[in-house]
Amino acid sequence: MDECGVPEVWQGYPTNSMIQPWASRLMSHQHRKNNLPQPTQRTHRRTAFFADTTALIVFFTLTGILNERLIAGMTWEQVLHARLVGALLMVPVARPYGIWRDWVMKRAGEGRFSRLFWDSAALISFQVPIYAAIIAFSGASGTGLLMGTLGAALMMLVLGRPYGAFLNGVRKLFGLPPGGDKPMSLNS
């Protein structure tokens, strides 16, 4: 290719003044296009976002309803409000949690207890403060807020590994690796 971006194959052939600038612009466009981030990286990040978001919304909508109604003693109206607010907050939180979990899970060993401990630690440390804010905003206060937050912490302690396995299963359905080795955003 010469300095104008015209392939060597075209050099020496007769070209008029309209074709050469057009060919140069085409080659320049191809060069710019090849320097852009690969679509597979963007696609992977988008897929990871949808997988992590789907897993978080499905899993914690179901478990949140149980906690809010049975443990925190919230009314059905408060539960509905909490779940709607929760779903809205889960969208921007799901992928950062997935990355956080993958980072924390790098510390886990191969043993069942180690994976249980680190999955639970990741879930509690990231989600309990967010959950407390959600139910407080939805009307829980005083003892209800305290019991709901403690109930969520206990539930997340117990559900840490099941959610981690559920998240890995959803990622697999989306064609992604399970995570835990390194953050999925760096897998490319």
C-alpha cells in the first residue's frame, strides 16, 4: 500500500481522478475499522451484563418476597414496592456484583466449604447494604428494618453458594464461562 492507502495491486493501472480518492478513502475507512475494539469484546460484555442481570433479578425477586413477607412482616403492598425498587436497582448492580463475586471467588479453594464460604462472603459484603436501603426506602423501619436486614444477611449467608451456582448456570445458558477464575470482563 502506498501513502494514500492504495493497494499495490492498483498501482500502475490507469485510474482517473475520481477513482483514486475514492479508493484511498475506502482503504482509510478499512484501516480505521480494523483499529476499533473487536465486536466480540463488546458482545461478550453485553452478554455478561444480560446474564448477570437476569440471574440477580430472578433469584432475588423470589427470595426477597419470602424474606420481606415472612421474616420482615411487610405488607403485600410494601413487598411489591420493594421488589419493583429492587428490580430497578438490580439492573445497574448485577454486573458489578458479578465482577465482584468473580474477584472474591479467586480466593476460594477447590473444596466445598471454601467455595461456600467465599460465595457467601461475596454476597453478604456486596448485597446486604443495598438490600437494607431498599427495604428502608419501601417503608420498613425500626424493628422491621433491623429484622429484615438481619434476615437478609442470614438468607444471603445460606444462599451465597446456591446463588453462585445459579449465576454460573445462567452464564452457561448465555454461552459464558462460569467465572471465579478472573473477572469476566477480562476474558477475551
